[in-house]
Amino acid sequence: MNEIIAACKRGNRTAQKKLFETYSKSLLMLCSRYVKDHHIAEEMLLNGFYKFFKTIDRFLYTDDNSISSWLKKIMVNECLMYLRDDRKIRFVQEEYAEEVGVNDVILEKLNTAVILKLINALPDGYRMVFNLYVVEGYTHKEIAQMLQISEGTSKSQLSKARMFLQKIVPQKKTVYER
């Protein structure tokens, strides 16, 4: 992959296409977790790749994970900027929320497409924090900085997202089981 990155840095279109084809499917799923509209998620994906190729000279290849991490960060930021610019994220300001556990037994019976549908059913603020914390692994402090909210609000949104999922999954369990 290092050779492909080097070729991309030289502006080689074939290498750029190869890199896009390698990562676009998983990154489109990432964008779809943040942006419900598939066409806008595709737009975020393309904008993210454009920014990646435009600034690729600053990218330092260490291994394949470094490419994946860099691209994910760009895509998440693209989606958040879109949602923030369009004022699509709504948060309920709360200073504290207890962590709510998720029933892993039920979640293990769900496939990826179903989990994505469930995540997309979350209200915007819940979905943003859930994705950033559970899926991407950011801390509440990092989420608060990224979304310009308090850490308490981040915790509250995560707690509410988990409660929402706990309510909806058992109702749909028989439909979603593999």
C-alpha cells in the first residue's frame, strides 16, 4: 500500500482509484452512520476523499492502519461539519447521565445492516455521540470538543441513545434475528 500512497502523492489517477476502491465501501458505511440521506453520505465520502488527496503530501505512511485511521478521521469530520453547518444536530443539554448497559446477547443476533438501521433510527444528537463513543472510540472529552458541547451533554446523549436502543431492539427482536 505504501507504493499506492507514493503514486497518489505524485497525482497518479490509477493509484487514487485503487485507494478509493479499497476504502470507499467501508467509509460510505461510516458516513451513513452519521448522515441518514444516502446521497448526502456519498457526497461526504467524495468530499472526504477530495480533502485526503488534496492534503496527501502531509500524510505520513506507517502502515495500512494509518491510512484507514486518517481516512476515518477525515470522513467523520466531513460529516460533523455538514451536520453542524446545516444545524442538523440537536442536543438536550444535561449535565449528568448514568451509563446504561446494552444487552450484548441481543446485539450479537443482529447483522450489520440491521444495526445500521437501528443507529439511523436514533435522533441526531444521540446518533452522533453513540457513533463517536461506541463505534469510533472517542472519549467524552474529545466528543465535547468536536461537537462543541459539554462532557455532561455527551454522556447524557450516549445514555439516552442506549436507552432508546434497549427499548427498540426487544420490540423488533423477532424481525431482526438472523
